[in-house]
Amino acid sequence: MSTAFVPDRGASWWMRAEHVAIVAIFTSLAVAHFEDISWSRFIAAFLLIDLVGYLPGAVAFRSSGGQRIPRIYHLLYNLTHSYVVEGAIVALWMLASGGPEWAMVAVPIHLSGDRGLLGNFSKPWPLPFEPNKRPER
């Protein structure tokens, strides 16, 4: 059987490349507006995504010895790493603070960095919380 065309690899490569481009675009915006960014808010927006969505699941998974962990950890990760949910949070932040602010570029940098640079997308419940190395097809 020929392995010359494997759609999964091609689609994955393309999706990751798009997210790397998003990271580059928003990082360029952050650099261009360096003086306009509240860096404490940028860091908070960047870190809170993982403090709420990733860290609890990672701790639970490691504590379980790699066994299945409760679904809530997968749900927390998927919610906090969703562009829809994070977009709504940024929109609410804009309403509460009186408008957009450059610190919120942290959100697409984080989300697309996870996808493009690390290859982390959603965490389906049937799969382990942390990825396992898959054998090459």
C-alpha cells in the first residue's frame, strides 16, 4: 500500500501552518504596539487560559498515572482553548473596560501558538488528556 498521499498529515500540516501565521501576525501587532500594551494584562490573559484550562487536567492526568481522568478536565481545556469562548470573554472585557486594548492580542497568540507550534487542538474525551506518540502511518 502506498503512503504517498495521507490526507491526515497534509491537513494537519496546513492547519498548523495557518496557526503559525496567526501567531506571527498577532506577535507583529504586539511588537508594533509595544508601548500601548498593558503587559500585566497581556500576561494575565495569556496565562489564565492554561491556569484554568490546562494545568488542572495535566496535574490530574499525571497524578492518575496516565489513566482516564474525569471529563470535566477535557471540557475545561476545550472551553478555555476555544476561539468562540475566548472571543466572547474578550468582547465582555471590551464592554467592561470601555473598548479594545492591545493586551488582548495575547489570546490569539496563545490559542494559535498551542495549535500551530505545539499541535494541540481539542482534547476528545475518549483519548488520554496528554497526547501519546502515534506510530507513523
